[in-house]
Amino acid sequence: MISKRIFFICLGAVLMAVGLELFLVPNQVLDGGIVGISIILSYLTGWKLGLFIFVLNIPFFFIGYKQIGKTFALSTLLGISVLSISTYILHSAEVFTDDLLLATVFGGIVLGAGVGIVIRYGGSLDGTEILAILFNKNLPFSVGEMIMFFNLFIFTVAGFVFSWDRAMYSLMAYFIAFKVIDIVIQGMDESKAAWIISDNYLEIGDAIIDRLGRGVTYLNGQGGFTLHQKKVVFCVITRLEEAKLKGIVEDIDPNAFLAVGSIAEVRGGRFKKKAIH
């Protein structure tokens, strides 16, 4: 288990270095967070990018050690070290493309995949999130909002240092990387929870079991306006099965109430992937 974690953290760090040195940095496109600051400082001073990434992230290693735990801190230190070394090695390599749009899109994809892999296996490649968690205790903003404000500040600085079109491309790369990170962490089979309220709940439940191969749970509910007792069909599906579920409910009861929401993790029970038919 430890060797598997080490392997994937190293793989993720190398992928991020590829995204940076072979796509984004040569085209003056930035990532967000500490890495974005490192790119700006490297451009202004002429020093190696890996040096700034390592040095600027060191304080967050100690913060993470105290606030989150030893395993996370050591995983983060490993990831940052491999990232720094990889950017140094790849700095002199020939870039894949000098087309700005291609570099932005594919750089964002590769970088996002690398960061997502590292996060999935318990590490981090940027201290921004740790910093946001720390300040979140004393400020009326969520961690996500603080990270967004921090990155907007970095991209604004990039507009002055490079150019405003590079800042806009950087924002595009960041958005692409953010979405890819989400896909890598949650997987293509992201789980969804569905709540269905209908007088035909038994028929809908049987159809879900038969046609989706999913288990269902019947919950007791009460209407807020009428105070009538209602049965709620609850089930967990994958993202790919959402359209099929909506079709089942529509066929049986077009007036049924259906709510679908994303859930971060599913464990236990009989939740297993089965073929849609």
C-alpha cells in the first residue's frame, strides 16, 4: 500500500512537471497557487522554477504536519521534491507545441491529471489549500473562495508581468486543470444520489432494481403543505446511469418529484457497477 502511494505520488508529480515545462511555462502560461508565484519569480529572476517551487512550499510542509498529520505532510514533501527535480530535468527538453491554445488546453489537462493523482493518494503539490484552511478559521470565507481570490490575484499580477492575453490563457488553463482534477479524484463513474417521490414508488423501485441493477431504499416522508404521508425512493447510481434513471421515472410517472445530487464517496452495501439495459 505504501509503495503504491509512493509510485502514484511520484507519477502525479512528474505529470505536473510535464504540463508545466513542456506546455505552459515555455508559452508564458501560468498555473495558480504557489506554483504560479514560482513561475513569475523564475521569469523575473532567471532562477530555476524547481528551486522556487521547493523553497516556497517548505513552510506549508511544516504547517501541514501540524494541522493535518504526518502522512499527509510526508506525502506532500515527496510530491513537491519530485516535482521540483522533474521541472529541473525537463527544463531543457524540447516543448511539445508553441501553439498557445494547444499548449493551454493540453497543459491544463496533463497538469490537472498529475495534481488529481497526487491528491487522490493523499498528498499535495501546492501549499495554497493549506494556507486557505489556516486563514479560514479567522475569515468569513470558505476554503474554495479563498483559493479563488488568491489565484485571481496571481493571474492579475501575471497580466502586468507577461501580458493580459497570457493572464487570460492562464485562467483558461487553470479552469481546465480544475475540472480534470475533479474527474481524476472522483472518477468517470462519479456517484449520484437520487430521491424520488411518487405514488407509484413500488413500480419505480422495481424498475430501478430490474433495469439498472441498483438497490433501492424506501424512506418515510411527509408533505410540508398537505402533511400527507409520502414514500421516498432513495438510490445511488453512477453519473453514466443518470439519464437512464430519469427515463425510467418519466416513463412510469411524469409528475414524480426527482432530485439528483453528487456524493463524494460510497462504501459498503451492494453498490457495484452493473451493465445498463
